[in-house]
Amino acid sequence: MKGTVILSHGLESGPNATKVTALAAVAEGLGWASIRPDYRDLDASRDVEAVTARMQRALDAAPAEGRVVFAGSSMGAFISGFASTRRDCAALFLMALPVGIRGYSFDYEAAAVPTVLVHGWRDELCPVDAVIEFARGRGDTLHLVDDEHRLSGHVDYCAGAFRQLLVTLDS
């Protein structure tokens, strides 16, 4: 195995969600292991402080050694960034990223590693301008697509961008 990808689903979703399933297929096709933690029990509480427990679950799912890539959509992207600051990782892949969550007591942060973001111009939940500023400030790769928060019209596009990131890690 080349490493492990931790794929985190969004709120009101699950480990078999369309986007994380597509990313898992890409990872496995390229020789990476994939793990999709299930956060639905934590999400059911609707408690903003469950974000910390979600992040810890992602960290607990990661192997103690070897390369790790954190990837996720929406709340999964949010916690992936935090996880990357607490466990060495090779890269981040963040879709529909909220760069802040009202009521959560920590400012958003992510490790300074190769990072690719995919975001919808018409995202009704996570303002595109905040994501542009986040990516600009870090020099991250940002793909903006004509879609809404769920990126349902761009699942294959997300999978292709993820494939490109993983391939660059092997070169």
C-alpha cells in the first residue's frame, strides 16, 4: 500500500455517500487503502462541540505509521483540516469546505501540506468568497465549479481532481 486515505463524509450523510465512495474507488485503484469513518451517531446530536469528537474519530481511524491523506466533504472537510494539524499527513483534499462553524470555539486551521479544494460557485451553505480567501492565503489549489454545496453535478470532477493529487504524491 502507498498509504491510507481517511475519507470523511459530511453532515446529514454517511460513509457510503456518493462523493466519498467515488474517492475511495480512486484511492484503491491507485494502490492506497481507504477508511471511511462513520460519524452519524455524533451528527445526530446536532451539538457543535461534536466537531471535536468527529476530528478525534478521524485521527483514531488513521494508522499510527505510514502516509496519510485526509479528505472530506463539508463537515468532513472541516474536520480533515483540523486532523491534519494533529497527525502528519501527506496531503489534504477538501470539498465544499466551511472555513468556520458558528458556535465552534476554535478558529479553522489546516496543516501546510499540498492541499486541493473543490467548491461550488453557488454553494448556499459555505460562502465561496471565504474559501477563495482561505486558499489564496495558503497558496492552495482551488477548483471552482458551477454547482451548489453538495457538488452533486461534479462527483466525477472531484474524483478526477483527487486522482491527480494522489498521482502527484507518487511522483
